[in-house]
Amino acid sequence: MTIRPRLRDAFWMAAGAAILLLLMLLVLLFGKPPNPDAQLAFKAQRLDLVGRMQLGLASASEAEKSAVLAITDQDSQVFADQARAATAAVERERRELTELLVKDGTQGERDALAEFSQRFAEFQRVDDELLDMAVKNTNLRAYGLTFGPAAAAVSGMSASLSRLVTANAGSPDAVKVTSLALGAEIGALHIQTLLPPHIAEASDAKMDELEALINNDDGQVRSDLEGLGALPNLSGGADLAEAASRYAQFRDIKSQILALSRENTNVRSLSISLNQKRKVMLLCQDALSRLQAAIRQEAIDATYGGRFRIR
């Protein structure tokens, strides 16, 4: 009675072995073994995309800084266009890599790419804001007006007032004419010296303080010119009319300068470039480095019985 169970067990063991052998034969006949060459090519393709993205980010950042620091509108626009083109190329490569990893990538690779995508979206947002400001060049335009037309207007005013003082040197009102003319000239020159600090200033509060000083000087200049106009011997004189006209011209240019300075696009874009942009750029590159490492760590099937890694 003990022999039959053993024979039955032996039978089922033999049947199981036959079935297992049959399955192995089916796998050998119809199964598709891993192709090391294809795996290696796929790995190289992903690494190439990551490398191009790293290079594209660096190129975009370099062009962006050139746009911020350029001294002409044309140069700023050229570099801004280059930065946007490099960023667009990175976006295309990111989408291509996303498709590859969704299909055949590891979870670690997908996680690293997802982090990069999040950081890169912030990179693009900051870049758009920064480049839009950089090409406006409002601070550079304000400097151009300050040291060009504004300086010429003050110089013309000073020349007219000097002629006025000289022409009235022997008159009873000579001292008063000299005092009022000098006061008007000093006030205009002081306003002129306050414009460059206003253009360079990043703080709205400090700009407010500078504009308060400018307005105070402006009130004094106009008061002195009105005082000169009230003198009987000077009323309707050509030199005084020229001085008043040149100062009115200066006031108009000054308003343009202050408006451009308030936009502050060069100062703000430089600040964003050195702070926000730099930080998000480092985060993007760090995510790409982790993605690159994850791809390199992926093993390649060389044979059925062994694996090796391509780094």
C-alpha cells in the first residue's frame, strides 16, 4: 500500500517536468531575447538628449545675460531672440525625452524628468519676464537723455543766464539779477546731478526721496526765473526768454527721464538674472544631472545569463 502513492507522486513530478521543459522550449523558439545593441542605442539616445538639454540651458542663459548687458536696443533684441530659440530647443528635447521615458524608461528616470519639467517651467516664466524687460532698455534710454538732450538744455540755459548777467552788470539791479540767475542755474544743475542716481536706483522709496529733492529744486528755479521776469529792465528780454525756454525744454526731458527710470527695466532685469534666474537655472541643471546619472546606472542585458553596465 505504500508503493502506489510513491508511483503516483513520481508520475506527477515527471508530468510537471515535461510541462516545464515544453514551456522552456516555447520560450526559446518564440520568445524575443533582449537585444543589447538596441538597448545600448536607446541608452545613448537618452543620454544625448539630456546632454543637448544641458548645453541648451547654458546657451540660453549666456544669451540672456548678453541681452541684459547689451548697450543698444538692437543687440538686446538679437541676444533675446537667441535666448528664446535656445529655450525652445530645450523644450522640444524635453518633450521627445518624455515620450521615450513614458514608453521604456525607469521610474527613477521619469521622476527626475518630472522634477526637471517643473523647474524648467519656472525657468521659462522667469526668462520671459526678464527678456521682455531687457529689450526695453529704459534705464539706458534715460541715461542717453540725461547726458544728451537734458545736458544740452541746461547748458543753453546757463549760457543765456550768463549773457543776461553780463548785460546787466552796470545796472541798479545787477546784484539781484546775478543772485536770481545764479540761483536758477545752480538749481537746474543740481537737478541734473540727481537724475543719474535716480536712473541707477532700484528702490521705489529712494526714488521718491530723489524726486522730492528734484521737485524742490524745480520750484526754486522757476521762482528765480519768475523773479528775473518781474524786474522792469528784463521783462521781455531775449536772453531771459531763451533761458526760460531752455529750462522748459529741460523740464519736459526730465519728466521723460523719470518715467523711463521708474520702469527700471535694465536694473530689474539684471537683478532677476543674478538672483531668480541663477537659482532656477541651477535647479534645472541639478535635475538633469540626476536624470543623466539614472540613465547611466541602467544595466544592459548582454546575454540570458548575465548583465553589464554601460556608463
